Amino acid sequence: MVELENSSPTVSTASREVSGYEQTTPLPAAPPLKKKRNLPGMPDPEAEVIALSPKALLATNRFVCEICNKGFQRDQNLQLHRRGHNLPWKLKQRTSKEVRKRVYVCPEPSCVHHSPGRALGDLTGIKKHFCRKHGEKKWKCERCSKKYAVQSDWKAHMKTCGTREYKCDCGTIFSRRDSFITHRAFCDALAEESARTHPLEIPSSGPNTNAGHVVASSPPPPPPPTPTTTVASPALSIQSSELSENTIGVSPATATATATATAAYLNATASTTARSSSSSGAVVITSIFAPSTVTTITQQPSSFSNVICAFSRSDCPSTANPIEPASLSLSTSLYLSNNGSSSIFATPNQDYRHYAPSPQPAMSATALLQKAAQMGAAASNASLLRGFGLATSSSSGQDGSAAGWNGHVIKTECSSPSMTDGLGLRLPSGGGSSGLTDHVMMGGGSGSSSSPFGSQPMTRDLLGLGRDGGGTSTGGLSALLTSFGSGFDVAVTAAAASLHNTQNNNS
Amino acid sequence: MKAELKGNTSVSLQSPTLFDTRQSPLSGALNGCLGSLDGACLEKLLIHCASALETNDVTLAQQVMWVLNNVASSVGDPNQRLTSWFLRALISRASRVYPTTMNFDGSSTIPKRLMSVTELAGYVDLIPWHRFGFCASNSAILKAIQGFPRVHILDFSITHCMQWPTLIDALAKRPEGPPSLRITVPSSRPPVPPLLNISTEEVGLRLGNFAKYRDVPFEFHVFDNSPSTALGEIMCKESPSFHFESILSHLNNPSMLNLREDEALVINCQHWLRYLSDELKGSPHGASLRDTFINIVKGLNPQIIVVVDEDSDLSASSLTSRITTCFNYLWIPYDALETFLPKDSSQRIEYESDVGHKIENIISFEGFQRIERLESGIKLSQRWKNAGYLNIPFCEETVKEVRALLDEHASGWGMKKEEDMLVLTWKGHNSVFATVWVPNGLED
């Protein structure tokens, strides 16, 4: 293997251990790391980073008694055992006890704890982490069917699963008392209850402040899956008598909380204006939790994540809609177009197409470097946004997907004409402004560091602005902005939408 | 050849000359990153992007962002998700270079999400990030107000009184009977998640309802720190710190807070002090807002002050120095959520988006718009000490309670004592600290 020049001792440790994957003996510690300035979380910057192979890590009896060769899982157990040998004083001392603290990294290269900056302080911890994250989950809880890879986790869970349960009047169950108390304090069920009866008995005895039995008169709320509108309305009518009209009768069915939270999240911008007037807020919120909204949940999260996905790597959930393949093809076309001059990467597009949702990028760092270099040296079509696959209708062959995507965004907001001026169409000319705008206007490396990858003057700019002085570039900016999601910013989206419209009309 | 492009293994290069002739900034950035882009490489890339943005090297910034884009995924593994939010913040920053008519008020590009009060109750319990502070603080408060018949809490926090039900519950069970409890909150809070869809007054009403149910005499006050004049409104838009200045003027004028003689005064700062600016320039008294607050509070003769905040120094003026500290700190919630929520969990995505909010503010804003001014526990403690306060250690009972709380969460959460601070840790890394202070000369 050809060694790259490595200036960083930290990383060379990691890379050495990657190749030493098959070693069975615990590897000796790497040379002590110099204090790395970017490790604020590391308890001891002088700590020794130890990287064990998976086999070594999971070896159960690493600590061996030198006298009788008995193996132990833990160092403490070994020490206890050694005492039993009645050693003379000299031998009782551990040989040259290492004062320097040891931290351990995970052998799995894709893991976040593989990096020394995320090392864990004790061996048991990293062992458990490795098993939990990268190991097979062999232990299963019978009651709730949760699975665990580490036996002690499973045992700990078995202790609490189903043993203590706190039930709120609204039907939600909690395993933790403090969560139960906090929920109960704000739950509508309590408000309803106090509206009707003044609670005479306080369940003060016993650890369970289960108030389910306090008031018998209130009808039990319907189970969560049923449409929440019916639950909300009685709550509203009761509360309006007791509390101010600002009460929002959010359904106590917190089982649907995640679904409704998503709805609320995605509807946030659409209904921001509605929410701001709290007196009508109650009705609006209720309608948001209407079943019709709930049923569209399955679509909306995917569109949200697709918006981000189209901007980021194609690691989308399987509910991805047509946008995903579109972005793939866009980035693929970029690679293909840039591939003419390179011989190293024969079919990079294949990497992209077959990119299964795996935890790490399919392309190695060096591959990315090559691509980025080509991007720097490539001809005109390499604005940042196009590289991200966000080309608008100005690019050939990509009208359908991009327009469809922008079309989706346009629907949500109305346009505001005053914003069109703001989107970079009136960049200040000449000096005096920031260096970035200078680049944009003059289209060349005027005074700042030049690109080493090509001798061309900079024909690209950060956001696709200024290249043609309008037109296509501003479309690129609008694509960038719309890529941030339908709720990016009312004004922003409106501007982008109107720009796109203008551009569509122009092209 | 294709196999060599996959991330796991090291790559053998056919043409090493690509790398060692012209040491371009980008190849320098990726120097030593064999195989996949792990955390160490991402750090380097972020540093390079930050310094490129600070020096207006658009090409390099662009190229690094392109590489980061290949890693980023908001539904991938924690590193990918974290990277996607950082990338978003970087692009947001870069795009703000162009003067536009949008975003002048420093508002985020991320859609604001309003929660219901029961959703918020669940939100604060997803990970112990907030509950740790609640538990430690409430336990310390309980101890400090022993024997007092009346208690007044000045509550400065961002979690809309989620802390108090458990305290009310504990007060209700006090052997000598509950004290009268009064909670005062400012009317406006830092514009950060978690956001609630009801007003502060409404929250107070529900809390009062609960206190009545538990037979604890209760009062709830909201003191108005919003501007009363048109000029004040304009100033608020320009500078969010104006709200804080109004708070300080209220504190300076105790009669406005209606403090009473026979009350134990408790000052509660939960994930709030970091929003008080620590900048010296531009401040009227020559002291930062933060120091001014710390000094003013002493004059109120509090029985106890609890301060809980995020344990990281993220207030540096240079982006390059902030970005890796930020990366090496805010990975924690992403990593924690990964351990028990699936990749497409909406709860998880929402929580991560709220952290993304913070990332965006730290990375993409400057000046008074950058409101997230995190300061580590040790440094913040030094401010309190300098101002003449005594650090009170947490008693064993509190430590036990916190431990019991953490046992009920994922096993990566732990706790340690650092000097007189209690620190919440995730896999050994510091996340949130809790401290207790009394004015010097006032200890029992």
C-alpha cells in the first residue's frame, strides 16, 4: 500500500489500525499524541489512545495472572485474585503502573468513536459500545420486544420494564415518575378534572400518584388512534370556562404526538399567521390535528427529508419520491461530464447509483478530492448549486424534476414583489464591498487566493450569482434557497418563487 | 479498481503525483484522510471551510462544501446528520454576504416549530439535557428553602416552566407542609427552540391549576420586559439584547418585582445565561450584560442562585476557532438520539433541527445576531466568584437523585463532579453543568 504523506500523528494511528484489522493481540499503544487543539471534549489531552482490533476488544479474559495463568474479564478481578497468592511485598506491586490515562477507540472505521477525538475513557465502555452499535442484538425483552446486544443492558431493562407504570388520565403511560408529573401538570385531563370537581383526596400515599382513580365522573378519553378532533372539542369547551380563551386544546392523545408534531412542524410556516392570533388559535390548531392532516403525514416527512436529501447525499428513506432519482441523475451527469479528463475513476456514477443507505459515504476521501479538483478545473457548468444537483430549468434535460420541485415550493407561499430586487440583482459594483462580491462582479481572482486547480479566472461564484449577471444564476440562487425546505423563510421562498417564475418565463 | 473507491479500506493511489506536487489547500485539508471521511477529517474540512470564508477564498469554500455535501445527510448516521446541519449553516453564512432585504433581523432560515405544552413535556425528557439541570436545581432549591414559609422564584429559562411540576410535587410532600410558592418570569425569552404554541400566562395558569390540585399555595407573575415605547420596539428589532436590558432595569428596581421581606428568594438560570451578551464593547457601563446581571442579582439578597448551562466555550470571535469546538460539542445530542430512536423518527429529526438552529446561530451569524454565547462551566464560575459569590457544592442526596435520573436514560449518560460543579456527561464528554451560588457573606 502506498503511504500518503501524513503530517498528523493522530490520523496515522487510526489508519494503521485500520489495516491491522486482523491482528489478534492487543496492539501496543501508538506513540503518545501531542495535545490536539481540537479536542475540547477530551478529558485528558495527554491520554494514550489505544486502538484494539474487534477480536482483541471482545476477548473475554484479557487480564491474565502471571502466576497461575488464570484469565479474568476485569483488571479488578485479577488484582483480587493475585492477593490470594500471598505474594511477597515486591511482587505485589504492579510492574511499572502506567500513570498516563488510556482512552480507547472503536475498531469500526465508520464509527464516530473511531476518531481519537471521540475516544471513550474505559475499556468496558468501548466494549459495550462496540457490542451495542456494531454487534448482534442477541438479548430480547419479552414484554416489549426491545433488543439488546449487551447482556447487562438487557438485565437493566428487565428490571424496569413494566414494573412501575404511571398512568395519566389522558391515557398516556409513563415509566418515569418525573416525566409523569411534568406531563400531568400541563395535561388537559387535569384541567378538565379541576373544572368539574375540586379534588378532595390527594393520592399522597405511596410512590404512585396515579390519579386515575381520583375522579370517576369524567368520561375516559377515546384511545389515541381515533380522530383527535372529537377529543379536542370537548376539552376546548370545558376549558373556555375555566381558563382564558387562549387555551389551545391540544389533544391529550400524546400517542399521536409525534405525528401531530410533524404536522405542526411542516405546517408551521403555513399557519404561522394563524397561530399568531391566539384567540382563533384554538380552532386552527384543532384543524391541524384533523385526521386529514394526520393521514398526509406519511407524505410530508418524506417531502421534507427529500428536500434536504436532494441537497445532501442520496441517503434517503425508502419512502423517497421521484425527487431522489432526479438529484442522482443530476449529480451523475456532473461526474460524467467531468470525467473526460480522468482515468482513475472509470465509472463513478455507478458508485452513486448503487449507493445503499449505509452509514458512511461510498466515496473515499481521495475520490472526493479528485472530484473537487475536477470541479475546480472544469468548464462553465460547475457552479456550486449545479454540482449539488440543484440545476433549474436553465440546464438541459432537467426541467421536469427541478420545476416540479420548485413547483412544490411555490405552492406554499405567495409572492412578494418587493423581494425580487433583493436577490443579488443589485450587487454593489467596484471596490469597497466584501471580497466575495468583488469576485462575483469581476469574475476573476482579483486579489484573493486563486484556485490551484486551474488557471482559469474564476468563472464560478459561490451561489451562482453574477456569472451571467442575472438570468440563470439567480435561478441557481433561488434553487439553493428553495432547497432549504418549504419553510425556509416566507420572504425568501416568495422571492425565490417569483424569481423562478420570472426565469421560467424568460427561458 | 472500483472496490478501492468504497470507503472502508485504504485507497492505493495510481497517481500519487496528484497530491504531492501542488499542495493545494483542499488536498491539504484532506491530507491524511485515508479511506472514509471520519470525524477527524470532517473537522479539518470544517476548519478549512471556515477559514476560507473568513478570508473570502470562495473557491476553496466552494470545494470544501462540495465535499461536505457528499457526506451530509439529515437522515444518515450521527456524523452525517451533524455535517448536514453544519453545511447548511455554512451556506447560510456565505449567502448572507450578499446584502439582501431578507434576514436583517437575524432570524434563522430553519422553520420555527411550535409545540403544544404536552409535547414540550415529552421533549424535555427525550434526553436528560434539560432534566439534569431541573433535577439538580430543584434538589438544591429544596434544601436551601427549608424552614421558609414563603418562596419566590425568579425563573430565567427557555423551557417554559417545565422544571416546576416536580418541585411543586416535592413541596407538597414536605413534612412541615408546603410553603407558599410564587414564580415570576419575564414576558419575553430568547427566540430559540423549544417554542410553545401558547402564551406564558397560559402556562402559568396550568401550573397554578396543578399547584392547586396538590394544595400548594401558588402565584404566577409575568413581568413585562417588552418595550413600552415605539422607539423601544424598533430597538428590539435591531438588538435582541434590549429585552435583556429591560430585565436588568427591572432587577435594579426591586419594587417592580414586588419582593417581600419574609420570602426566600431563588434565582433560577437554566440554559439562559448564555444568551446574555458577554461582549464588552458597546455596553453602556463598560461591563458586559452578563457581568451586569451577575452583579445586580446580588443586591436582591437571594437565598440561592442556581445556574445551569452548556459546558463549552463557543463565544470566540473567529469562526475558525468556533467551528471545531462547536463540532466537537454538539455531536453529543446527535449521538445520544441515535442510540434509541430510528433514523426516520420525526421526534429525532425535530430535536436535531432544534440543535441545528443553535449550530446555525453559532456558525452563520456574527455580532449581536449571534445570540448563542456559550461559556464553559469553569469560566462562568470564575465570573461568579469574581463578583463575590460562594460556590456551594451539591449534597450527596442530590447526587444520588441525579444518578437515579440518569439510570433511567440511555446508558451513555453519566455524571461527574468537577470542583463544585455537577456535570452531565455523554460517554465521558462534558455536556451540561450545574452550579449553586450564594452571595459571599450570606452563607449559613
